[in-house]
Amino acid sequence: MKANEAYNDVIETEEELRALIGFPSEIVNRKAIAHLDEHCTDFLNRSPLVVISTADSSGLCDVSPRGDQPGFVLIQNERRLVMPERPGNKRSDSLRNILSNPQIGLLFMIPGLGETLRINGRASIIKDDELMEQMAHNGRKPLLGIAVEVEECFIHCAKAFIRSGLWNPESWAEKESLPSPSQIIADHAKLPGSDAEAIARRLAEGYSQRLY
């Protein structure tokens, strides 16, 4: 069954969508720019976290976070930026997608700020040694970087963060009540000798010794 066959009333055209939600204001239409100006540069220099969206050539999508110290993004000029690819789990979903489809979407965040910076463009995977050296941390340079040719930049409003209370500590649940990532991985992977305790130890080791 196709997804739209599971529901009784499905929006299928932009005309239907616009009739329901209306059209953006002039300021929303005009706020997007095609380069990194001083405001975008300042935002990037303060941001420790970006969520990147990619899709493969068939359209299968993926979204993945990248985080580091504020200013971890290397701004080459007003149209180009590079993000270091730090050690991960080696699934390389984003990287494999970029190889087949270079279009990329970026959502940069600054803790405590509701507004986010969205950047869309075309990505490539690079291993330029000089650039990797500029993004080294404690003597460890990344093997690869994601270079982005900027096509669109704009500030996204804070409504989602206000509604979610994400930056409001009073809305956070007690840590003891949160889901257990190690238990989830153990139940999903179902590998002999990989119970929740063993996976928790592996996660802790990776977090303490293999961030860079």
C-alpha cells in the first residue's frame, strides 16, 4: 500500500496546499540570499551543531547531526564552506548519498537561540590536506571534509523551538526516565554477547576516547 492510500483525505497538489495554508509574506519571500554575508558568517562562527539532510539518487533521504566546538565550520569565502568529518560509526550514510546526489540541506543551531540558519547547496567530499590541517583538533586532523557550494541561506523562525521548549531546562525530563540508547541498540541488533551493558561500555569508550 502506498503511503497516500492509507488516509482518506490527502493533499496532492500545491494548489490544494496553498488553498489551505495560504502564501508566505513578502519578507519571507525576500529573506533568502545566495551567499554567506556577515550575519551568516557570525552565526556559523557561533554554532556548535548542524543537522545535514541528504538523499541518494533514487530519492531515499537521510538526516544526520554534526557537532564540534563553535566555529568548527571552515568558511572559505561567501559561497563556500567546509565541515570536518569526525570519526563516527562508519555507516557513512551522508557521504554515500553525496556521492550519488550532491544536493544538501544544512540547519545550524546556537544553544539558547530559537532561530536557526538554513543553508542549501551542493556538496562534495574532499580530502585536501591543507584544509584538513586547518580543522585539526588536538593534533588530530579529519580524513575527510564535506565542502558545500552555497546556493541559498536564510534564517528560520523560532516557533518550533518555542513550542517544543527545547532550550528550556524546566521542560526537560529527569535523566533516569529517558530512553536507554544501549538497550534500544541491543534489542534492535540482537547480536550474541552484545547486551545493553556491553553496548553501554562501548558507547562510553567511544565518547571518551574516539571523538576526534
